[in-house]
Amino acid sequence: MVVTDIEMPNMNGFELTETIRKNPKYNKIPIIALTTLAADEYVAKGKAVGIDEYHIKLDKEKLMTCVHDYIKRLY
């Protein structure tokens, strides 16, 4: 599982996700994005590049629930 921020200095979360999805070895890894960019256009872009879950940074409980759910699926 990858938990990434959308806003990063060298490669943003959209670019990171695109890179991961292009690699057959890693393209099935769940990707959760954290951001303060909550507009519909950003969520849509995230889904388009392959982000599985898109969460607002301040909602820690929702993020933890999401992470636990993915971990349960893996094990």
C-alpha cells in the first residue's frame, strides 16, 4: 500500500501514481492520496490516474479506517 500526498516538491502524487501504475510489478498496489485539494476536479484527476482512495488530510479517522480496510483485504 502507498499513502502519498498530492502536493510534493519533486513529483506530485498524481505523477507518482502514474509511475506506479505503469510498472507491472507494482500496478496493483492500493494507493491512497492525502491532500488539502478537495475540489471535484482534483478528485477526478486522482481517480483518472489510478488513485484508489482520496482523503482530506484533516480527517485522520477516515484515513485510518481506510488503511485498516486495505490491510484486512491483503491478509
